[in-house]
Amino acid sequence: MVAEGILMSHVVFGVLGVLGGIWVFAEVLHVSESNMKRIKYASIATAMLIWLSYLLGGYWYVEYYGADKAIIKSGPWPWAHSFIMEVKEHIFFSLLLLGTFLPIAVYGNSLHADRSARNLVLTVSGLIVFIGLGMEGFGAVIAMGVKMGLLAG
């Protein structure tokens, strides 16, 4: 039961991190002096949620993924681990870096006055959303690989 809770928390925090990226993106599209405080809070929340997802997912991977990996590799979808999980493991670090950079970009600039700073934050938050959705999709394929392995066994 603990393993499932950790795995679900990993997914929930990842989804919330993506939503945080959307929140920052939408706020920056309509940036003004009055919403800068929300943008700052949203950027910090996004970074924290991405880090929480990473820490929980990393712990789960080290402690519990071995059994799932064996099921996937012995089942009809071995590529769900050998390709999808390997790609996810490496691409996720760019998401972690972007999430960490987001509040730095927000706090270090006057977004309502500087168009290039605004474009930077829009690009970073947009990439967080795009890559985060990819991570969610990759996770779904990996989960399906486990299911296919169990059904085939």
C-alpha cells in the first residue's frame, strides 16, 4: 500500500507541477504590476511540485521499480522499459532544471516592463507544460507495459 501511495503522489505532484506551469504561462500573458505576486508564488509552487514529484518518483524507482521492470521486460512490451523508461529518466532532468530556473527568471526580472524577460518566462513555463505532459504520457505507457506483462504471464 505504501508503494502505491508513493507512486500516486509522484504522479499527482507531477500533474500539479504541469498545472503550475500553465498558471504561470497564463498569468505572464496578462502580466501587470497587480499580478506579479501571483506569478512569483506560482513559479515557486511549480518548482516545488516538480521537485516533490522527482524525489518521490526517484525513491519509488530505487525501492520498488525492480519488480515492475522484470514484469515489463518479460512481457510483450519490453520496449516500455528499454526505450520509454530510459527516455523518461533522461528527459526528466531537463524538466527539473527548467522548474528550478522558472522562479529565478521570474524574480530576476521586471516582467511587465521587459518583453524579452516575459518571453523567457513564457518559453520556460511552456516547456515545463510540454515536457511535463510528455512525462505523464511516458508514465502511462510504462504502466501499460506492466499491465501487458501481467496479462501475458
